Amino acid sequence: MKESMDINSILNAAIKREEEAYKFYKDVAERMDNKAVREAFQQFAEDELGHKDFLKNCLKDPSLLKNLPVPKDYKVAEATEAPLLSVDMKPADAMALAMKKEQEAAEFYLKLAKTAVNSQYQEAFRGLANMELDHKTRIEALFVGIGYPEVF
Amino acid sequence: MTNSIQELKDAELIFVIGSNMTEGHPVVSYYVKQAVKKGATLIVTDPRKTDLTRWATHHVQIKLGSDIAYINGLMNEIFKNGWADETFIKEHTENPDDIRKWVQAYPVERASEICGVPVDKMKEIARLLGTTKSAAVCYTLGITEHICGTDNVKTLANLQMVLGNLGRPSAGLNPLRGQNNVQGACDMGALPNVFHCYQPVDDPKVIEKMEKAWGVTGLSNKPGYKMPTMLRKALDGGTKILYCIADNTVQTEPHMAHTIKELKALELFIVCDIFPNLTTQYAHVIFPDYAWGEEEGTFSNTERRVQRVRGALKPPAGCRPSWWILQELGNRLGVDLRFTSSRAIYEDMRRTATSYAGITYDRIEEQGLQWPCPTLEHPGTTFLHKDGNFSRGKGLFSKTDWVPPAEVPDAEYPFALSTGRRLWHYHTATQTRNSVGLENLFPEELLEIHPQDAARLGIKSGDMVKAKSRRGEIVLKAWVTERSAPGLCWTSFHFEEACGNVITNDAFDPVTETAEYKACAIKIEKVKSAETPMIDLHRQARP
């Protein structure tokens, strides 16, 4: 019972992080000049809400976290410099910023998994890390499709 | 290419325009033929009846240089019938109202008058494009080698956005590059305005990055000249020295007599090449270079695939790799470029690369990778613009209007001439005419002329004819054939003794400075009757 309660506090903390991420993306979206960038940040905000819903479901059934597949990690975010946040960001920079944030979130959970006191907590943190990695990988795929244009 | 070559075999519809791919890109044409065998619709739009038209559901024989009117007319019809991909347009483009308005100026009736395609045929092509779920567009130099080449490409981009054919497999906008490694040359920064991987020379951050990586200061942040400007400036002293690597400039630039004048005006002209050719005649210094079968390195093909090439033959005595020649030249000028091998140079490039950063010699030992490949873990990218995303965010429709070629037929020069390439020879044939087999298969240049025109001028296949433009004249053998439409002639630039570029027009696209090789005006006169009937012409000229 105690373990279940502790898993719940992990999930509640994660839900809070998703809410903060949602607020960050939503606030940023409102300030963007480029419509496409605005929409990209709105989409990232929606994605965070999706994560929040998923985590709420995990509160009811923590085993959901175990079933998350381990995504392929191409480490594009790791190889990309974080762009500065500005109102006139280009779409590729917006995606670079978002994938860096997802990278940080995944690293945060992986670090917790390493220091977790028992296997159940480790699994929970790894599951959360996989959720963030999956989001990072999806944003990286979008970034790669537009971030390296030919120019003349 | 936004997409990959092999994806073409799974396309539902392939729209080929300005591309004689059977001869210019035979490997790509293989996949197109595979798609046709599987039931794909193939629409070939070309002023000539190229070999690929035998595989086509429709051959649309447009007038030379009328592409914009034709495509805008198709878009007009697509909108009119509600065949546009409205979801894609709404979600992934910036200015959909503009394109709807712009193409209204091209109802099919008007477009038909300009491009010469019957109205019913245009409507049918629009229907096929508009009602097929996904279509790939392939184009080549027939689109880009016009004074409106940039607008031609933009018009095709408009079409693919209207149809929602970007960001998905077996679709996209697919330029088939003119040579096997022209993509690689551009990727490596053989352009006047960018370093490797298209990093702009006028971006202070890029300059800082390169200076730090190479341990130098004072890199120029000024874009250089494009090739036509480089050559033009030789005449007023703006270009004094030209270092030319493996480009037979005299034979490849339009208006050969003018090119020679420009090269003669240089104070120093250095050429690196593998055989003597028309251009080496004007060089003050010739450096004997390695050929492709002797050199180590990489080629990057039209689908962005970086592939290893290896030296298979021992080079002739005295020849050196291009990089070695540059290194030695640098040494004598007091600059150590620190080039030690092709592999080391590649690694040096990769350290500061973006889209190539994940591609190492080891990773492509057996099979190439397609850029963007930004990390060592990344598998490469088969198609770009996933989910309809673009570098600027949403796709921007561009306004394009038809303009005629810079030079059109008139009373004095009544024929249009277009030029291109043949299966049997490569570029200026510096290599292929040194191959006994290929030279036997196609030993001399021909001028295609339609039977109606030939009959009027009393010309038969095999007769020697003079083709003359305002810039020069060539004498070559006539080939009377329906491959070219009435009023249109065609030849190549492979043969120095009868090179199409003696007579082509040095009018250029204002953005890319690509010459209008595909359209000029000529007159034709018979010089000498054939001594023997040319029964083999058909076999020789048509693959």
C-alpha cells in the first residue's frame, strides 16, 4: 500500500511537470510572430496535456508505465545547440528548443531511475523517461525534415 | 530530391517534366518503369518524344519553354473541380488565397494556347493529378535551363502543395541532378555563397565556427561570383585568375565563341583535368588529375545518398589527386591546408558539418546513407518535410507568370533548338569518347529534325546540314525523326567538332545564372547529301 502511495507521489510530481511544460509552451506560443511557430508550440503544449492525461491513467493503473516501448534515441537533440527563445524564432529553432526540453526531461527521469531505492520506482522513472524520449524522438524527426535545407 | 529514388517504384502517379531520364538518369527510369509495370500512371511532359514516352500513360508534348502556363493551367483546373488538397493547403501553407487568385489568369483555354496542348488533354491531366491520392514529380534540366528556370521550379512546388504531395513517401518534388556528384559538390560548398552543408558565408556565427575549427582568422564573409559572372568579369579585369577543376568550360558554357574570349582575357588560367580537351587549349597551366576510378572519396547522388568511391586502378605516372594538387599549391603560396588524404579531409569537413555529421567512412563502407544524418546514431532521412512541415514553417506559394524564351524563332532563324544529353556519352564526352565501345555505338553528332520540316528543306537522314544561330554555326548529320515536334530541332553538347554550345544562347536565369540551353533560334541549310543511306541511325540514336 505504501509503495503504491509512493508511486502515486512520483506520478503526481510528473503530472505537475507536464502542467508546467504545458504552461511554458502555451505562453511561448502566444508570443510568437510566425504563425507556424505559434502553431508548433501550441501543438507541443497539447502534447504535454496528452502526457498529463496518460499519467492520470497511470495513477489508476501504474502498470501502464511498464508497457511503454523504449524509443530509438538518435541523439539529435544532444548534438544540437539550444537556441535562444525569441519572438521571431524560426520553425527549426522552435523544434530544437522543444527537443532540448524533452531531452532534459528524459535525463531528469533517468537520473532518478538510477538513484531509485527499489526496482518498482526504477521502472516508474524509466517509464517516464521513455515517455519523454518518445516525444523527443518525434520532435527530432520533424526537426531533421526541415532543419537542414539546401540553399542557393 | 525531397524523396528517394526507390520510392518511385511504389508511386501511384509519376509526373515527369523536362526530363529525358531514360538517357540522362537510366537508373531512376528503371524504378519509374517498375512503377508502370505495377499499374502506376505515368505522365511525361516534354517537347520531344523521348524514349520514356513509350511507357507513358500520356505524353504531353508542350511547346518549348511554356511550362509555367501549362502547370498554372493545370492548377486552375484542379481548383475549379475541387480536386485540391484543401486540408493540406489550410494546415501547411501560408497564402492559399493568393495561389487561387494567381492561377485564375490561366484558364485551360488560355494555357492551351500558350503551351500547345489541347484543352481536353489538359483537363484529363488535371483530373489524373487531382484525383490520384499521391503523385511524385520528377524534373531535370528541361525545367531549370531556361531564363525562367527558378520560376519553373517554384511553379512545380506550387502544384505539389496544391495537391498535398509533400512530406509523404513516393511523392514529393524530385529534381534529378545533372551529374553523378553535382549534389555532393554543392553539399561540399562548391557554391559561391555557402560553406559545406549550405552554411552561409555571410553568417557571422558560421564564420566564427569555421575560424575556430580551422585555427584561422579573417575568413571572407562576402559571397563570391556565380560562374557566368566570374567569366563575364574576366573581360573587365574583375576576374584575373581562374582555377578550374574538371570542368570543360569551353564546351559546357553557352555561346562558345564568347566563352573563349572570356578565358583568353584571364591573366592566369589553371585547369585540372584527366585528358586534353577544348578548355585545356586555353590554359596557361594544366595539372593532370586522378580520374574517378583512381580516386578515393565519396559521391553524393540525387537522393542525398553519400556513397564511398574507391580507387580501383593505378593512376598514370605524373597524375595526382585534386586535393594533393591544392595542398602543394597552398604550400608554394605559404598556406598549409593540412590535407593528408581524402578520408582525413572528409573527417575535417564532418567536424563542422550539420546534415553530414553522422556519416562516416566506416558507416558507408558497404551502403550509403542519405542526409540529413546529424548524429552517428541517426539512420539517415529518406524523405523530407515530414507531416507537411517546411523550413519557413508553412509552405509559401510563389507567383509565377509565363514568359517566352529569350530567343524565339523568327523569319531569319525559323527553328527552335533545344539541347541535352544522350545515353551513350557523358557531358562533354571527355571520358566517354575515350572509350572505344561507346565511341563505336555513337560516333558522331546528329541534329534531330521533324519529317515535315526536313521534307520542306529537302533533307534526308544522313545528309550533312549546317545549324546556324546568331552566335555561331555547326555542321552535323541530320536525323529526320518525329522525336522532335515540327519547328523544333535538337542536338547535344557531347561532340567538340559539332557542339550544340557553339550556337546556344547565353541568356541566364536571373537568380541561379543558369543558361537557357533548352531554347534558342536557328536556321538550317543542307550542306551535303548522304553518300550512303543511314540505316543504323535509329538504333544508334535511340536507346
